[in-house]
Amino acid sequence: MMRLILMVTLLLTVACSNEQGNEAPTNKQTPVDLIAVLDTIWRTEQGPITLRDSLIKIYGADSKEVQVQQETYKKNHLVNEEKVKTILDKYGWPTKEMIGEQGNWTICNVIQHSDNEVRIKYLPMMRKAVKDEKLEPRFLVRAEDRIATEKGELQIYGGQMKYYPETKIFNVWPVYDPVNIDKRRAEIGLEPIAEFLKNRFDFEWNLEEQIKRSEEFERERLGKTK
């Protein structure tokens, strides 16, 4: 009898083991998985950019050293963009519990560096994420300004800079109604444009200059559309 009981127990154990081994693996990532993926994306996306920008100050924007980092960034970005699109298509905009405090910055950073087609595709999702308090408005603002600049239109909040080869300097992409830009920025909780540009780009905002640049930009843009 004892031998029979042991045999039955052994068979049940083997059956349970086989049953567990045959379970289909789940494709759903845990929050820890997403955080790890996004941490890797941040390092490979932002690392070459940070180094590139440092080298610009030393060797100039057209130097070979800068171009090497730019190519590294481009290659990494193609991989990172696919990873971010997969996350958003699968989960919608993740909660902070799923991706951590850094996660939103990482996702938005990759979207910002993508083509306009990608930004436009995920813009409604970003707007809903802001409404649901999953995403800070400043990230949405960056995307909206970038979409405008890629379309060749005036930006609204002034966060986009451009390198002008003819002068070999960076300057603000022309802004809609520069006189009231700080009012618009304050309405969504952003600091004044002069403070932002100084802290972010070490760039001095000159209102009179930017008014002239915006007026000239619009004259040229409207002239081309006629």
C-alpha cells in the first residue's frame, strides 16, 4: 500500500511539472521590465547627443568629431524608436508606476527626435496623457512646437532651436507673436522664455530681434505659398 501511495504521488508531481512547463509564456512586460528598457533607451539615445554637444563647443558643429557622435546617435535612435513605438502601441501611455519618473522624459525624448509622422501619430495619445495627469504639459509643448517647425510654421512656445549654417550659430526658430510668448508659457506652467533659453541652451533672448525674425519669416513663408 505504501509503495502504491508513493507511485501515485510521484505521478502527480510529474504531471504538475509537465503542466507548468507547457504553459504559454506571456509577452506582457512587468513595470520593472519597462523601466529597464527605458533606462537603456535613455543611455543610448542621450549619451551621444550629450557628447556631441560638448564637442561642438570644442571643435565646432561641422567637425569630424561631432559627426562621429551624430552618426552613433542616428543608429541608436532607429532602434530606440521601434522600442518606444512598441511600448505605446501595446500599453497606451504608461502610468508613472509602470515607467518611473524618468520614463516619460525618455519616451518624449525619442518621439521628439523622430520624424514628424511619428510625432503626429502619438500627439493625441500625449494630449490624453496630459489630461489624465500621466504626462506633464511641458512634454506636450515640445512635441507641438517641433511639429510646427517641421511643417515650416511659426512655433508657439519657443523651445525649438535651429543651427543656421550661414551664420554658424544656433538661434530660436521664429515664434508666433513673440511679445506674448511668456503669457502663453505661463498659462501652461512654463518659465519665461528668456529663463528657459538661458538655462537650457545658454542663449540670450532678445525680444526686438525675435520680433524682426518672426516677421521676416512670415513674409517669406507667405510669399512662397502665393
